[in-house]
Amino acid sequence: MNARVGFVAIGRNEGERLVACLQSLARAASGPIVYVDSGSTDQSVEKAQALGAEVVRLDMNIPFTAARARNAGARRLIEQSDPALIQFIDGDCVLAPGWIEAATAFLGAHAGVAAVCGRRRELDPEASFYNRLCDIEWATPVGETLACGGDVLMRADALVNAGFYNETLIAGEEPELCLRLHAAGWKIWRLDAEMTGHDAAITRFGQWWTRAKRSGHAFAEVSTLHKSSPAKIWRSETCRALLWAAIAPVSIVLALVASPWFLWALALYPAQIIRLYLIARRRLGRSAAGWALASVLGKFAEAAGALRFYRGRIFGKRSSLFEYK
């Protein structure tokens, strides 16, 4: 497929990770590069300009979101170079060699596919337990899929006709866009090909916890936004998070006011950890136990994020804690 490809990278205070990202895009050498900066206080803008990228600085008076940054970059590309395809990438990622060739060839052969993604890997999964969890998260099945992530090669006309990303979403803007693309008759595909390397740089429990809360917020917000959709996007994820998080407080209250026997409900947590471990041990090996524990513990963080969304919805207050950074 001989298509015009443009690149949009987004970031804030990514430092050398942004340099590596833009250098990997330059090596692809197939189209213009736009970097969208969300209020960096380091030298991100200057470094991007030095590497030949066009820089779009977002207005700091408007809340930052990844969706807003991607839209700004896409609009600038479309205005100036009218690309047929846009490769979106986060500033903490590097593009894998050969990805653009593989992805454009697939889109050329499949006219009904709006967007393709591939394997995103952690650059250093052994740097921390949390990085390893991210690498496990990225290992999703290949083939037709419901949604893509932040790194994706997308048809520009499909993006425009769908109305771009929803800039009001704090997180989960990619699956939400994919839902609208599906409704318009498009397909989304995940290729069995290396796409990007990601540097999560998560070294502390608090970072991981906030990330999980952000996911829970996205589950609740997107499922509420599309509550009438037959796809029921993220409805089950939201319900599971709330259910698992509710078991502990409800059982403790019932034990205090009714019978200590209700404390036996707490045994559901270790039972679930063991069940998940047994399911994943062949696939994940030595990481299975940690993944199982994090999967159960993460439900509390996801529930906290979901409840934060519902509280903000009731009182008409935006959850600024989770704004894109």
C-alpha cells in the first residue's frame, strides 16, 4: 500500500524517552511528525524541535487529556499534509522497525479495517514488578478485536468521520473511539507483529495504584457514556471491580451487626488469587503468582476510580486527579 503516513506523538515531561520516541519515528522516514506537548516543564519542546518534529503546544488553561493531544496532532497533520494514515504513539514508546510496512500492507489488503495495532512490549520488564505487569497486560490476542490502545495506525478518514477522540474522557478514549468506529461499520485488527516498545518506569506501589484507579475511572465513565450500546463496553469490568471491593467492607459490617460467620466471605480473596494463579501459571510461569495477587488487589483501586467518577457525576465535578500528564 503506497499510502501517505503521518505521525503524532504525545507527551509531557518524557525527557530522554521522548528523544528515543522521535528518533524511532524519524527512522521510519515515511511522513511528517507532529509532537503535541501537554505543558512540559523540561526541555521536551526544544528537543522535539531539534529533532525536526513540528510542535503543537496545548493551551494550559484547558484540562489536559490524551484524547485532546491526539486530536490536536491529527488535525495539524490533516491541515498541512493530508495523510491517508496516521500513526499515533505515546511519548514513552519507540516504534518497532518494520511496523509501518507491515501495518500499511495489511490496511491496503483489508479495506474494511479502520485501524491496526500490534504487540506493545515493555522495554525493560524486569526493571520492576509493575513493569512486568504492564508487559503482561500488553500481550493481547491477535486478530479482529474490539479496541486498540494509544499506539495505533489509523485511517485518517475513518478518524474524521467518527468525530475524532472524545476529549472529555480522562482515560479510555481509545476503546470509546473504537466503539464508534464499529458502529460505523469499520473493523479493528491486532496484528501478530512487533509495534512499539514502552517504558512504563513504574517503580513504586503508589504509581501502580493510581494507574489502576485511572483504569477503574475509565471503565465507569465509558460504560456510562455508552450504557445504551448493545456492546455493553466495560460494564462487566466496572461491576466486577465494585463487587470484589465491596465484599470486604460488607462482610466486616455484617460480622459486627449480625454474626462473625460473615467473615468467612473474606476467604473469597485468597481463593480467587489461587484460582487465577492456576489459570495463568503455564502462560506466565514465575510471574503468575504476582499477577494473580495484583489482579485481585487492583480491583480495590479500580473500584475507587469508578466511585470517584460516580461522585463527580453526581456533584458535577471533574476528576482532575486523573488528568493526563
